[in-house]
Amino acid sequence: MKKFMNRTISTLAALLFVASTTVIAQQSDYQVQQDFRAEYKELVSNLDAAQTSDEIASIVDAISELEAEYAGYSELLDNALYPDTFEERVDDLRNRMTISRENISVIEDLNQQISQLEEEIAELRDRLTQLDEEVTATSQRLERSAANERRLSGLVTQYRQNIEDRDAFVSEMIEDLLNRYEAMDAETQSEVRDAAESLEDDPLALLETIISGYINQADRDSGLDASDFVRMRAQHGYFETVWDKIGDRMAAAYASDRPVQAEQEITDLLAAWESSVNNKLWGALSTAFNQNGIDLPQFTSDTAFNNALNAFVDQAIETAREQNEEADYELFNSFNDYWNNTVKAQWGEHLVAGNILSQSDIAAIDVKLSTWGQQAAPTSNLMFILFLISLAVIIGLIVLLVTKKK
């Protein structure tokens, strides 16, 4: 009996050992599954929260460590993760990592672009401020020096140079904007729009500052003449052309909450700028022609200016055809010289760029000048003189014959 009891106890002990070993093994397998799930979930969360390339790099290492740590339990995890597998979960982590890295790379590139744009805008504003200060300072000196003609002449030259320097700087900046935004596709525009919200300053605001400066400059016309206002119209025409091409893209990128209104605000400023220039341009052009002996009919618009030129030339042609006097030829020479050596040679490019006269308008005047020159040229008296001489000779011969007969 004692032997039987001992054997029973031994058997029970063996059974208990086996059972406990099985439970421990089951608990260990369960723990492996739980630990893997927990670490996988943590890595997914870290990938979703990652904001820098350095954070992504550390997660890449963690994924490799996870794979190495649980590779020996792949079969166990395959069963636990069904229908997924251990390998698929690791691949999923790497795919998520690739997507996160690409997204972060785009964001970092945009942040860098924004930083560069902010630096560029700051530099542009600094340079623009410097040029504005130079223009303003020279203008103020002009106003104080009006009594001294020689000094005034030098200051006007400097003032014009200051304006031309500013124009050149702004034109270069506008050309850069055109190159950047004319070819902007929808995806890039969307990226810029998303990132632009963090900008303290933007190109739209800079454009408003520039155009407002030009309006003030046109209103303050110290020492300027027709050539200066023609150049201002040309600068305005270039601005307007560029804005027509890229205005909608820039407004959508930097004023996404009010693009139509933002675009219209710049358009209105451009109209105000043109109006300020025109207030001085037409009078300056009329004065310039008048000072060269050309009294054009009154004009206050592009069309009226072209009509005035044609009316003056048409009337001069008619007068020359009827009178053919020396004064007609002198007027032709005066107009022809001023038209070719000043209007076309010095202003021609600006007249076209500023939409004051078109190439066809200029060509039409050239054609009429050819006709005017032919009509105004003095008619030769040689044939009339020869006729009188011939007539006198004939009369003399008749008289001589009559006398001989007598």
C-alpha cells in the first residue's frame, strides 16, 4: 500500500510538473504575442508623430531591432496575427516609415524654402527702402535748390539715376517672380499655400509696397519731364503684364482665404499708379512737342495722343500741298528731326511698353512723314526760267525777222 501511495504521488507530481510547464509555456507564448503587438503599436504611433528626419532615422533602427528580436517567433506570431503574418507586419512598418520620411522631407523642404523666401523678402525690403530713401533725399534737395540752375541740373541727373536704379532693381525682382510663378503647377501651388500661413511677410505685401512707392513717385514730379513719365508708363506696363500672368497664382498661394479680393487689390493699385502717371504724362508730352515747334491738338489719353499726332501731320501735308512755302519745309524738318531722334530713338521702346503708342501707330506716322516730305519740298523754278528764256529768244527772233523785212 505504501508503495502504491508513493507511486501515485510520483505520478501526480509528474502530471503537475508537466501541467505547470505547459502553462508556463503557454504564458510565455502569450507574452511574446502581447509584447510584439505592443511594440508594433508603439512604432506605428511614433511614425505618425514623427516630425523630423532624425526621428525617422531612430525609428528605422527600432524596426530592425524588432525584426531581429522576434524573428525566432515568426511561426508563433504568424498564427497569432492571422490573416497577417510577422513578415507582413514588419513590411507594413517599413512602408509607413517610407511614407512618413517622404512627407517629412517635403515639409522640411518647404520650411527651408519659406525660410529662404523670408530672407529674400527681408533683403528686398532693405534694398528697396535704401533706394526709396535715395530718391526721396534727392527730390528734397531738388526742391531746396530750385534757385541754382547749374546745381539743379546736376541734381535732376542724379534724381533720374536714382529712379532708374530703383526701376532696374524692381524689374529684376519682377522677372524673378514671373519665372517662379508662371510655371507653378497645382501641386506646388497647394504646397506653397499650406506653408505660406507661417510667413510674417509675403510677396503680395511687398508688391503693394512697391506699387504704392511708384504712385508717390509719380505724384512727386520734381524736375521730371516727358521722357521720365514715358519711362514710368513703361515700368507700369511691364508690371501689369506680369501681374496678368501670375496674379491669380500668387493670390491663391499667399491669400488662400481671400484670393479674389487680394488679386483685385493689386489690380486697383496698378490702376491708381497709371492714373498718377497720366496726370503728368499728357501735359509733359504736349510741352515737349511744343518746345520743339510742334503745336499738337489737346490730348488726355493714349488714343487722343495718337489722334493728335495724325491730325497734326495730316494738316501739315494738306497745307504743304496747297502752299508749298519755305515755312512748310522748315516745319517738316523740325517735326521729322524730333520724331526720329527723340520720340523714336529715345522713347520708342518705352512708348510701346507703356501702351502709349503701338508699333503700327509709329509706322503709320513714318509713312505719312514720307508723304509730307514730298509735299513740303520746295518746287524747282528751273523749268519756268528756261521757258522764259526760250520765250524771250523766240520773241527776239520774231522781232529780228520783222525788222529785216522792213
